[in-house]
Amino acid sequence: MSTSRTPEVGRRTYLKGLGVGALSLGAFASPAAAHRGALQRELASVRAATSKYADVRKAIADGYVLGSPFVPGMGYHYVNHHYIIENYDDEVDITKPAALVYGKNEGNGKEELVLGAAEYLFDEVQEYEGPFPDPFHGDSDDGMWGFAGGHWGLHAWVHVNNPAGTFAPFNSRPQFNEK
């Protein structure tokens, strides 16, 4: 009687095979992962550069001026006109947003401003139909430019969570809405 046996694969050979398969899979996934990593680094650099503006007085000292009344779903916009993007092909320094967006916390009988977003403003006429500047890696900010106040704007909610997404124009959190 003959018995056939399947040759056993040694543990080392098995683990090597898994490693080669994982590396092969990684080669296909790495461009997307690289973009996600680059985007996270960019958002962290914006957060670090603008965190000093948690105190609105520091923003004012650095040239930001109140540029809007309280806008429901956004908040107050403090604008530095030196950082407005004027042409599609302008080099954009993401650590110098044209606007800072503040919400309001009310408690203990006083109102405090809370830094929520950095906003990039593109100074083109309302009828502009060309491409928009692309300051961040990946596609998550595509289609998020909106027209308001004479500028196209892109929010990056880097100081508070926005349930609608990092680049969504509106934030449903209470600080950024009328109570």
C-alpha cells in the first residue's frame, strides 16, 4: 500500500514566503500610504505653526484682523491679507494661512474664542472656473474650495475635530454655531 505525503514546508520557508508576499503587497499600497503620511505631516506642520494663535491677541499682533462677523458653521474669520493666494501658480506656504477661524465658548458669564481652523484664501473673481491651488497631498481637499466674502477659501480644521472632515467648509460643533 502506498501512501503519499505532501511535503512539509519548514517554518523558515513559510515565514520567508509571507514576507515576500507582504513586500509585494506593500509595493502596490505604498503610493496611497505615502500620500496619507505626507498629508498627516502637512496637517501637523500647520497645527504646530498656528497653535500660538490659540490666543487671538497673538494673531492680531502678527497682522490678522477680524474679517467677518460670526458665520454660522464656521465662526469668526481673522484675515492676514499678506497671505492671500493671488494666482493659481503661487507657491503656497501652508504654515501661513490667510485666515484663522475661531469659534466661541460661552461659560462663567464670559465668551472665549477657540481656534478651530486655518483657512487658505484664493483671490479670484466669483466666476473663476480654472483649477484651484492644491496646497495639500492627496485628494481629500479636492472640491472643498468654496466662494465667500470675495475669495475662494479652503478650511483645514486642524485645531478641533470636524465631524464632516478636515477640509469640510462647515463644522457642526456647538462652538461654531449659534446657540
